[in-house]
Amino acid sequence: MSESAPRPTLEAVAARAGVSRATVSRVVNGSDGVREPLAERVRRAVDELGYVPNQAARSLVTRRHDAVAVIVAEPETRVFADPFFARQLRGISKELTAHDNQLVLLLTEDREDHARVARYLAGGHVDGALVFSLHIDDPLPGLIRSAGLPTVFGGRPHWNGGEDGVRHVDTDNRGGAREAVRHLLGLGRRRVAHITGALDQTSAVDRLDGFRDVMADPDPALVEEGDFTAASGERAMRALLARRPDLDAVFAGNDLMAAGALRALRDQGRRVPDDVAVVGFDDMLPIAEQTEPPLTTVRQDIEGMGRLMARLLLRDLDRGTAPAESDVAGPSGVVLPVTLVRRDSA
């Protein structure tokens, strides 16, 4: 049995490139001060020898772990069943991978999970955090603040008056809801119902506010709370029909709830869009194209939101921006636009 070849060392790379060990160290760690021809010789020697930097030693020099915690404030049963999370995680992963950073996924469901995540963050294992799907009573923002980590949140924050100094990326939820309801009114519908998402999340609150902006003091009987799942959309639709059988349109807070609403309407013999027009939110493919009929919905760039969250965090890390200073390193909040996608349901 032959012995494996020894792992190439920094000294071996220096000898192959004809430079000093210190020069190799600066190139490998991404430091400035090395002329491009020398840097190219070092990179070529690294490739030829198959040199892999020792991550522990590199961290001592750069004070970076090249790892980012992605914290989703939902149980695993929800995260792995809802395509929204897969799309957002894909965007985050693409951006982190492009910058040679590792994604560390942390899910929280109860107090024990919060304590575990707090210990992990305080242990210095990651350079920063990306957090989304927060609920209003969630202790995560305080735990992250205590850990002193640069952080970007997905969605409008609900603390500190909403936005000031808190780096976040959001979608124009309120504007998208207004556009959805105006579209339904433009079709001649007058008894428009709304199935909200979980109202302990700012996205659901903002979409409800957008609905109310256009409907102007709507009948409370035309509003029913869901939780962003298809089952909750079906339950909410049945409750709305029981209270207001004369309703002629419904705006659902996301596409999964809209799909559940379509199922309830079909079961009760209501034709879509002839009897009841339906609009969703997300443009979650393939769901929105495979409902019967295909779903008119508000499109948000979920993957792009994830990529932008990661990009903002990496920019802060490169600048050495502390959490309390994030508001001086660019805009604290970015709101992405939405568009209405017209299909056959409305």
C-alpha cells in the first residue's frame, strides 16, 4: 500500500513561485500590497501544487471564518415544505458560493432552539448572519445583537420603530397588495375578500394594510387570517364563504394560500374567475402556473432578495462595518419592486 503524498506547504508554494513565504501568505489571504505579476505566479504555483490553505491558520490572519449563518425562524417541517424558502436559500447560496463563503443553516422553532443558536453565534464560528421569516415576538434580534454580529434581515424589521439603522431587504408588500386589489376592482368586482398571512409577521401586516388602503374601511367579515400554508388558505376560504357567500373576489396573501382557496371554491361549486376572481402573491413557479385555472399573482423576486441580502452582508464584512455602524455604510433598508402577473384566475 502506497503512502499518500504529503500535503503541499506554504514554503513549497513559495519555492515553486520563487517568492518569499510572506508574499505567498498575503496572496492566499487576499491581502493588498503584492504586484500582479508576482500574485499571478503565486496563484499558478498554488494550482500546480494543489495547495489548500489551512483554514484555522488563515482565520488567525484574516480574522474571518468565511462562513455565514442563515437563520430561518421557522420549524424544519415548514422550511422544507414551502418553496419560498428554497428559492430564497438558493439566492443566498449562489451569492455566498461566488465569494467562497460557506452557508450554515440554523432553524428555530422553540426556546431551546433560540438558546442553541445564541450559543453558536456567540462562539465565534461565523462572520455574520442572514435572518428571515421573523415573528413579532421573536427574541432572535436581541440574541444576535448580543453576539455582536453584522446582520442583514429579510423583511421589514418590526423593532426600533421599524427600520432605523437595521440593515434589511424587503419586498414592496403594501404596494403589491394595492396593485392586486386595484386589479380586482378594475374587473368590476366589489365584494373583495382578503386571506392574510400570519399577522405576527410584517409581510402579512403590510399586505393587509395595502388591501385596506384600496378598499377603504372594508367589511371585517371579508378578512380572514391564514398562516401562509395551502391548508390555511382552504380553511380561510371556507370561512369567508360561510360568512359572505356573495363575495366575488379574493386576494390571498401568497400563492400557497391562493391554491388552497381555489380548492375550496371548486369544492363548493364556485367558478373561477366567473363567480369569484382570485389573485395571489409571490408568483411561485410552478405552483402559479399549475393551479386550475392558472393564477394571477403579484411577482416578487425571492431569489434576488436572497442574493441581495448576502451581497450587503459581504460588503459590510469587507468594510469591517460593525452592526451599530451599518447605517453609515449605505442605505439601511432596500425595498424591491413587484409586478402583477395576469393569468386566468382574475
